[in-house]
Amino acid sequence: MLMNNDLPKILRDYLNYNANLNKSKNTLNEYKYDLTNFLKYMKYLSLDDNKLDIAEISIKDIDSKFLNMIDINDIYAYMSYLKDSCDDKPATRARKVASIKSFFKYLHLKAKLIDDNPAKELESPKLGKRLPKYLTLEQSTSLLDYVKNKEITGRQHDNSIRDYAMITLFLNCGMRLSELISIDINHIKFDENLLTVIGKGDKERTVYLNNACISAISDYLNIRPNTDDTNALFLSERKQRISKRTVQHIIKEYLSQISGAENLSTHKLRHTAATLMYQYGNVDIRALQEILGHESIATTEIYTHVDNSQIREAVENNPLANYKP
């Protein structure tokens, strides 16, 4: 990735604008990556030399005059390039469309550097709906039993207590990985069975804890290493706040021991929690939205489609199911 001083001033200003809106670091990095590649391709089109290596093209000199020359056909040419030459999936292209639309909206309405917004009518590729992958109830209990009762070779017992607490929170609360590692001890209210975490978009949200979570956290706190350096709940071997990468490695190691879950990721534990709550908890879709911290209920609705057993049961219980004239 280019350093900021290799970017055109216009793009640096746009990133600073979004940073001022408290956009997350991940979002800023996505904007930077998406728009850097987009501008490289726009420069490639303007140079009209098909022997150029697009990745090596400099965009540092791009200014408002250059951006005013971009039209919708140039943008669609880029989208075709992503599909045909980069083999980007629809979801990836949809994200890049969003980045481009946001950039040009800023240039037109906020910075007032372009006369017209060529991306205003830009359409996003149609996304096929995919059901989330998740652990069954049996696989979930097997995972918890395995972590509780067995040690992976080379892993100390204290770490398995920590790992059990992390997995318990994932499976019971539907936390995001970023939320789990952000937990601070002083944000846990044991008298109210809740904690506050930093959610998507750096938004603070409340997570309610059941008995399993309270018990697992308490057991871990009893053996958690003492350190004056951090208030973080979950610590690494170095007594620092545990990282995303470390948690992903730990979870992958445990999942590899559970039949049928070998290829699942840490994020699938969040899907599992949501699915189990919907299947077994008779939870209202709006409540599930709140639990998961989704901004749009459309994101939550995917979990209403994962349990086909309810549909099958409804069909089988039709009073005409066994009728034979």
C-alpha cells in the first residue's frame, strides 16, 4: 500500500474528512485501498498505453482538473476490469462502488472540486444472498466441552481458561472479534450482568451477559496475570491486550478438533450465536438486531432463513398433508 505522501492531496483530504467523521480505521484503510486502485486505473485510461503496469502508475499528480474529466463510462470500464481481469467477486465490487460513490459525493458536495458527480447514478452489482455458516448446537457444546476439559498440546491450563471465556462470550453474545478484544475490565458490571464494548464504527454498545458468561469471566479473572500496563480483559502471553490475529489462531486451532467445523472461522461463532438465539430462544427479530448491533434489520433478517425445519414442520402439519381422496 502507498504511503500517505504518495497519494494526491485530494485523496489525503478525503481520508482526513472521513477521519474527522470518526470512521473506523478499517473503513479508512478500505477507502484508501479502493480509491488508490481506482485512480491508478483512471490514470491508465488517460495515458492510453496498454503496456503499462497499472500497479506501478503514480497518482500523486492527480488534481481536480483530472477528476472533472472522469465520466460514468470510465467508472464502468473500471468495474469491468475488476470483474474480468481481477476476478473480484460481486461483494468486493459492491464495496468498491460504495467507496467510489462516497468519494465523488465528497468532491462534488463538500469540497466542491468537480462540477458534476459522475458516480451519482453508479449501480452496484447484484449480490446473491448466501446463508451464514454456523455451528450446530451439538458442535457448539462439543467445542465448549473440548476447551473446558482438554488442553491442546503445548497450551498451558491458564490459557485454556482464558480461551474458554472468549469462546463462551462469542457463542452466547454474538460478539464481533473487534468487540471481544476491546473489552476492558472496568466496563464489566457484574452486579447488572452487562458490559460495554466498542462496536462497528467505533460506537459503544451494551452487551448483556448470562450466567455462563459471568462464570467464565470470573474464572478467568481469578487466574488472569497481574499487570499495570493495561485494563484489557483478555491478555496475550506478553501480558498485553490480545490481538485479533492471536484470537483467530486460537479459535482455528480449537475448531480443527470439532467434526464438521474444521474450516470455519472465528466470525462463524458470531453467526452461531445469532442462529441459536433465533432457533431456540424465540427471540424477536428486532431484539436480535439489538443484540448483534446491526444498524439495518436487513442484515439481521438473514438469520430468519437458516432454520428450514420450521418451514418443513409447517408443511407437514398442514391438515391436508395426509389427505387422500
